[in-house]
Amino acid sequence: MTKADLVKIIANETGIIRKDVSVIVDSFFNTTKDCLKDGNHIEIRGFGTFKLKQRKARTGRNPRTDATIPVPERTVPTFKFSREFKNEIIDTFK
């Protein structure tokens, strides 16, 4: 599913025109990015949590040359689904 598909589905379900839905979806994505850039996390109950995680420094390996390379510590964005969300998805496949 693409963003355009998502906008189309939301527009059909709500009766709001696609242009307005697109603005809302873009705003949600941009707000999520801005909050993570500021170091905050976003919790949407019943859906999941967007947050930043700190990855430790480690030693990596270049698969082409087999040389070891130091990989520095870094911060990465993550998403964790809520328990309710996971259970609902799992129940559909039983």
C-alpha cells in the first residue's frame, strides 16, 4: 500500500476530499519526524510507539574485503507495535 492508497481509503471512509486528507496525512508524517528529531517519543494507544534508540558502537566487517571496520554509536528511529495491535493481527490468521 502506498501513501496515495492510504489517502484514497481514508477519503472514501470519511467523505473528506482527497486533497484535504493528503494534507492531514502529510502533516502527521511531518509531525512524527519533527517530534523524533526533538528527541521525543510518540505513543498512539492501541497502535504503537515511535521512539529513538541508541545503538552501541561495534566492530563490523566489510564482506568484500573481509576487513574489520569500527561502526560508531548511533541513534536510530524505531516503531514498536502495541500488544493489542499485534494480537488483533495474529487473530486474523488463526
